Amino acid sequence: MGTTILVAILFTGVIALLLGIIIGVVSKLFSVPSDPRVELVLGLLPGANCGGCGKAGCADFAKAVVAGECPPNKCPVSSSEQVSSIARALGIEAGSEFRQKAVVLCGGDVNQMKMLTLYNGVSDCVSASMIGGGPKSCAYGCLGMGSCARSCPFGAIEMINNLAVVHAELCVGCGACVKTCPRNLIKLVPADSEVHIYCSSPVKAPLKRQVCNVPCIGCRKCMKSGEEGQFEVDGFKIKVAYDHQPLPGAEVVDAASCPTGCLLTEKQHLAIERAEKPVVEEEVAS
């Protein structure tokens, strides 16, 4: 009995040793040599793995930079110093820097938008949009389920009264929230923009007013108050021309005195949402 056990142990050990040798030889023969520059770039990146560069993660981005497929400045999270460090380490150009941030182009929180029904489904914007279009009456407004806030790796989006609000100082423009919104309300805009028209509804003004207190009615007061080219007509609404320089500032908001209050600076928008009375579930239902 004892001999049988000893033989079994020795036999198992010999097989394990042979398999280990075979695995070692195969891995050596078929190994792909790694470029030490990839590890160097990876070490200089922030490591957010947000996908804002268009790659699967920081490792793929590092490979693309080393291969010359992407400039170092394509990483939206990297600071200017980090981009410069990568460029110096590889002896390449950093590329011209263009920073972006996200903005949710809707002002229809539960205080401003008429509620259609009490939603008791999954707290997810895609699910809500598929079940009767969600709880709010506007078919083009923020659903308020917070999917974008949960997708943001930097905590830059806050849900206030069932409305997503972006904190510009935290946003790096990775675009994760843009991909999440089923109604395409979130746009990436230049980081130095401060004025937005918080409405995305393309329908006529009378229909908008039936469901929301703060819609864009296409009055064009903003266009008359700002410089030519700062705003543009898009059907039955006006939008900021973010590719125009200079971009509209706070003085344009003051001069336009938007009759519905959808033309605001980011600070004004956040202050308004903060000042509004929080709405509890019973009030929404009524």
C-alpha cells in the first residue's frame, strides 16, 4: 500500500516537472518581445482607463503612442506636464492641446418639467427611455435616472432634482457620459466655454411650453445680443456655435435676458438647481 502511494507521488511529480519544462520552452519560443517604451509611457499616464482617448484603456493608448498612431495629448486626463513628459521621453511632438468638457443641454428638472407618470422601473436611463419614455413629459429632456453620473470615472456629474449637472472643474472630457445618454443630451464642448442653452428639444415653442417652463423658444434674443456667429439656428431652437471664437460670455446672458431662462452660464445653472426646493417622491407622483 505504502509502495503504491510512493510510486503515485513520484509519477505525478515527474509529469508535473515535464509539463513545466514544456510550458517554459513553448513560452520562450512563442513569446512576443515587449517594447520598454510602452511601459515607460504607461507609467507616465494617469491610469484612469476611461477610454476617452478612443482606446480600450491606458495600455492600448500607450502602445498607440509608441507606434505613432496617437499623439500624447489625445489622453483627456493627462495634464500638460504629463503630456510633455511623454513627448520628451519618446522624442516626439506633444501635439496641439485642445481640452473639452461635457455639458448636459437640458434644464428640465422635476420642478421645471411636467411629470408624465410615476416611474417605478429600473433606475437606468436606457431602460426608462424604453418604458413609455420615462417619467417626464418632454421626450427630449434629461430622464434623470443618473446613468451618466454612474458612468463618470471622475465624479463630475451630480444629480440635482432628477437633472444631471456637470461640474466643469472635475470634468476632463473623457466622453464616457456622452456614450451613456440615450437621448444624446450630453455634448463635449471646448473647456473654456461658459455659456450654454440648456434645451435640446427640436419641437415648436408652443409644444415645448406645454411640458417645460425653461425651453428654448427660438426668440433669437441671444443671437441679437452676442457677436455674429456665436449662436446658430437649429430648427425651432437656437444653439451655441462652440467652434466660434470668441465664445459668448456672461455679458451676453445679461444682455439677452432670455425670457425662459434657458440661456445661462454654468455657474448660474448650478446655482439655480442648488436653490430649488428638493422634490420628494410623493410630490413627483402627485
